[in-house]
Amino acid sequence: MKLVLGIDPGTAVTGFGVVALEGRAPTLVECGVIRTNARDPLAQRLHEVHAGVSELIARHRPDTIAIEDVFYAKNVRTTVVLGHARGVILLAGQQARLTIHEYPPAEIKKAITGRGAATKEQVQFMVTRLLRLKSAPQPADAADGVAAALCACMTATLPKLPELKLSTLLAKAAQEKRK
Amino acid sequence: MKLVLGIDPGTAVTGFGVVALEGRAPTLVECGVIRTNARDPLAQRLHEVHAGVSELIARHRPDTIAIEDVFYAKNVRTTVVLGHARGVILLAGQQARLTIHEYPPAEIKKAITGRGAATKEQVQFMVTRLLRLKSAPQPADAADGVAAALCACMTATLPKLPELKLSTLLAKAAQEKRK
């Protein structure tokens, strides 16, 4: 059995989901959010995010941590603060010597729904179906953490053979052109 | 005696300086850099930065950590990666329960040289004079860490009385205008 901790990083709300993979059927173990108070200093909030993620790792002992990559917000300041939160989450994963996967938001959406530009609702719908849940994980940030974990499960079980073949063909074609 | 650890954050090179303040005379205790390898994964490099700063804190037991604020580079990606490094440095300070000061680059330059737009050479010249050194701390990133520490020392010893008075006068003027 493989256990994946998925994280959707944030300074205000960090969503997480723990997904177990036995064979090809993923099961939801736990999901939720780590909330911090916007009125507290940034260093204290980072400490809470780091302690929260470290506690999850100690309790579940996952093999892998899957972390959503930075979403480049229009407001650069927002993106930079998000970088601070991602920094302490990556650190928690590294300190526990987990395998670390980072996925851009579009890659997670594509792995779950088949479309990189899928809506939040489409992602939630597929997360609910894939894990055979009665309703989507709540709140939305928790569902995003679960989606990151599922992405790691799906890319692990379904090697991208067609893409591999395509790239091999393209490389061959380029090689022949050079001759 | 007050001990300040100043940090100029970076993923490749993090500069640091430890400055002791007894009365009004600051003394350089130690300075240097924490280097990481660009070919290593980001999580590992963040781990090295965090471990390096934590080791400095354990060894010197400073009261205060002074961290240079994010420099908004033209390349947003660079700024965001820098945010990750700052995140783990702020975390190290918070875990050791230090007083944390964050200073924008211009504020450090102004505290050291009197000019927010001072050149790197002007800052290094003043750092050398203020600490009565024979030459500027090397490499340049170490000097930036020392400058951050000096900024915390100087703003602590020299309360900005003239500015305070000016703001009081302006507030009074605004109040009278409203009448």
C-alpha cells in the first residue's frame, strides 16, 4: 500500500488530503485544512503551517508528499507570500525524507479530469467519483489537497505511454531530418 | 549586550552577519554565507538553508534576527523562489522564539548610509567604517547580511525622533484644517 499526502499551500488556508493506494483503487484516509490568523505575524503563521504539516506526516507516515505548485496571481505580493508557505511545506517533506512531487495546478486538473483548464466544480466532481465519496470534500481547499494527492496516485499507476511514444517518434523524425 | 543575526536570504547564497551591540558601539562577531548547489532539488536546498540558519542561532544565541525583505526582481519566478528561502529563514527565527525584524532593501541602505538608493559599494564602505574593520566583509552577500544586522542595531539605538516630531506636526495640522 502507498500513502500520499497532498497539499494545496496557502498562508491563510492550507488544504490537505491523505490518500491510500492499494492496487489501482485510491481511498480517502483524511482531509481538512490548516488555518492561520491573518492578524498574526507572517513568521508565526509559517510556524503553524510547518507544525501542522509535520504533525500530519508524523501521524500518517506517508511515502510521498504531493504539493501544488505556485499559482501566479496577478498580485505579485500574494504569489511571493505563497512562496514562503510552500517553502516551509517543502521543508517539512524534506525533513521527513519523503518523496516530493510538485505539480502545476493545470497538471493536477488534467490528471483528475483529463482537461488542464477544468473548473473547480469539475475537479470536485471527479475527486468525489474517483474516491467513491457521497459528496465532495469540504471546504474547497481540502478538496484541492486531495486532488494533489490523487494526481500523484494517478501519475504513479498510469505511466504516460502514448506521450512517451510520441516523443520517441518526434526525436526519431528530428534525427532523420538531420541526416 | 544585544546580539543580532542579520540575514540576506537567497536560495543559491544566503549571507549572514552576527553583530554584538554594547552601548552604542557595534562589533562584528562572525559573517559568511550559506551556499547551496543549484543542481540539487529545491526542497533539499531549503533544508540546507534552514539547517544553516538554525545552527547559527544555536551557536550564537542572538536576541534578534534581522531579515532583508523580498527584492522584487523583474523575473517573478526568481522572486517566488526567494520567497521559499525567506519562508524557512523566518521559520528558523520563530522556532527559536527570536525577535524578528524584516527590512526592505532601501530601509537597510538608508539606515547604514543615510540614502535609500545607495550603491552596494557605499553600503560596504559604511559597514566597514561602522564596525571599524580593515576591509569590507567578503563575499558581498555576507556584507549584506551584516548590513541587515547593523540596520536592526541602529534603528534600536537611534529612535527616529525628528520623524516622529514631523508626523505629530502633520497630524496636528490636519486636525486643525478639519475644524
